[in-house]
Amino acid sequence: MSPPQAKSPTPKSGVTRTRTGCWTCRGRRKKCDETRPSCMACQGLNLQCEGYGLRLKWAIRGQPCVTIRHANLRKPKSKSPEVKLEADGTPVSWPNVSLGDCEDEKDQILLQYLGYDTFASLSKFERDVLYDFADWGALTLFAKPATESKPDPGRFKESLTYCAQSRLMLLNSLTYQITCDPKHSMHVDRYYGRSIKGFRQALSDPVCFQEEMTPYAGILLCSISMNRAMPFSIHLNGIASIFHQRFVLHSSTETSRELAGLIGVLDLPTHSLGRQNGHLHMWHDHCMGQTGVEEVSGLPCSLLDLFASMMDDDIEDRLSQWPGEPGEPVMCKIWEATQLAGLIRIRDLRLDQGLPAQPDRNAIVPAVRQVLDLLQGLRVRLDPSTFASTESLLLPLAAAGSQTSALIESDRTFIRECVNSLAGHSLSSYPYYEGVVSVLETLWASDGCKTLDSVSRDMGFELGLF
């Protein structure tokens, strides 16, 4: 039985709020008629309609940082079949369901946002995991790495709303949380297998293929695979197939630009080790020429344009001459370290593919020393226990560590310690960071004839440096 619709309070201004309207109307707190691709309200006011797509912000972390308390959600006063619950001042009618299915306040909150059918399909273990996902796990995805040091509690509702809209998003949200939380390690293989199977089925099912949440569930699966140090580029291929079939023959929309950006960042050649599938060139083909800072990576779009142009013969000169972008001092140092790291990575990737590149290894030593100096300064200024941009340091750490001949033992120790701090000083609990350290240490122990990518492939790793 589907739950009855919640009754909304009488609006003071004659306008009701909506959680499903376009982002422009939601930002203006106005009623949206939900016409697609652009709503009539925005068209009538000559506003740019920002569309309806899921705004997924990408960051990979290993442990919870903040717990949001929901003091404004009160327990029902009685156990009648239909109970009123106030959330943010909005009366909610509960479905005709026994409160035996709602053993505690967390269950009541989940039931409110998921609806009866979805709630009833979950075991008690899954309900607990999903609540943790909405409470803190989702914040590691939605936080803006460039600007957000404190998570937005409003995203708690949004993450559960997406789960209610898509069974695949629900499954992948559970799997993501399980892979992030070491206490659930015994369940990882089972749920990860279910997520992979579910995404493959969605790609072959005409109905699921067209669902709005399917590509975003695939993006989430990429993050799950990265957390496990497992191949992720094969999932990008599936997401790209959805993108091309839905959007390439049509005019650009906010949703298509957002999805292209998400795929484009995950597809950057500089940011993956041991890539097992060919690059899609998504950023180069669909995202070039943007201004400002890209929210997923926290990097300037002008710098991402250069990273996506690895095949250009003059790319090393252009990257060396990148003028930078205005920003906070700490962010500018991160961008400078990332610029140098990209130069190191592109040089190695071009040599690995037989493309023209600067052949003199001594020319790269100053860049390595400069990266390490910047990282030394950044380490004391960034707190890895917050949502600050510590994740952006992984690429510079790996790039500097890839140049064995330019390192001394203290450099290697410093790089190990930095990656360990990103893992909350528990590498064994997080395969993502442990894989990076394992690849670096194997490279350092080699005879100097291998590259970081070749070592990654030999070890069976495909790692994203996000």
C-alpha cells in the first residue's frame, strides 16, 4: 500500500514549496510547474532554468567526520495507525502501517522520506546503514571540496529522496556506506556484487536505462569501486553510453552539462593509475572552455582543460605556463601543486604511449622538489578531519612519489605519512589509500625501469587519484 501524500501547510504567500522542481525555482523558493527541459516559470521571467538533475559533488573519504542531529524530529505521541509527525514545521501523515516496523526514531525518519514500500523492503541492518549514509556518508559525496568545510544538513533529506526515486540508487547508497565503514567489512563483497549486477541489468533494461537516476547511480558505483581499489573505468563506459544516447543529439542542458562534467573529471588521464579501459575524452569533447572552479574536483576549469589535452604536442609548455587562477592562498597552493603534478603525470603518460615528451629526466627533478615543498607547507595548514580540500593532495603525492630517482628516503617517509593521514591513520581499513601506498612502495623497490602505471597494472590495481 502506498503512503498517503503529506498535507502541506497553507502557504502565506500563495506559493507552495517543492522538493522536485527545477533548481532555479527551488533556490527562489517558488512553485515550479516541472515542465522539462525548462519550466514555464523560468521561461516567463527570462531566467535560466537550471534543470532537475541530481547535483552530485564528488569526494572520496574514508571515515565519518560529522554527525547531524535531528532534534526537530519528534517521536509520535500515540501508536495509532495514522500518526502526525512534524519535520521542519511540516505536518506529515504516516501510512497505515504498524509501528512495529518503526522501532525507533531513525526508522520513523526513514519511513517519512522513503515511503512505505521502499522502507518495508529494507532489513533492520539496511535501515541502520541507510540512515548512516544519509547522516554522514552522503556528505562525503555532496560536500564541495573547494569551499565547504562544514556539511549542509539539508542534504540529509535530499540523499534519501534520491534513494526513494531509484532502486539502483538505493542499493548503491547502501553499498557505498558499507564500503566506507570498516565495521561492515564482512558485508562488502556481497553488496558490491549486487551493485555491479544491478548496474549491468539497468544498462540492458530499456526502462531502467532511461531512468533519471541511473547514470548517477553508476557514478556512485565508480566511487564504490575506487573505495575498494577495484576497476572503475568499465562503469564509466556504461555511464557514457547513457550520456551519448540521451544528450549528444540534443541541445545542451544543465543536466547534460552536469553529467558530462562528472564523467569528464573521473575520466581525466592524469587522475587514474593502471587504467584498464581507454579514456573517453569526455572533458575534452564536452566541457572545455568553462570558467571558474569545477565543484567536483575543486580545481580551476582552465587547469582541467590542460589535463584533458594530453594528446597535444605542446601540452607540456602550455601546462608549465599556466598563469593560475585567483583564490584563497591555501587553494592557490593546492592548485600550484596540482599543476606540477599534472606536468609530471602527463610527461610519463606521453612517454608510456610513445608520444613526444621532454626526454631529460633531470628536467623533472625541480618540479618534484617544488611539489614536495608545497605539500610540506600545506600539511600543517589543512586539517584532514574536516571537509577541507585534503583529497586534492593525493594526486601531487602520487606524482611526486612516482619519480623514484628524484626522491630521498625522507621524501618517501613523508609521502607514506601523508597518505596514511588521509586514511585516518588506518591504511588497512581503506583499500583505496592502501592501494596507492602499495603501488608506490613496489615502484620504489623496483629497478627503476617501471612506471607508476605499469606497476599498478601488474598488481591488478586501477586507482583514481581523487
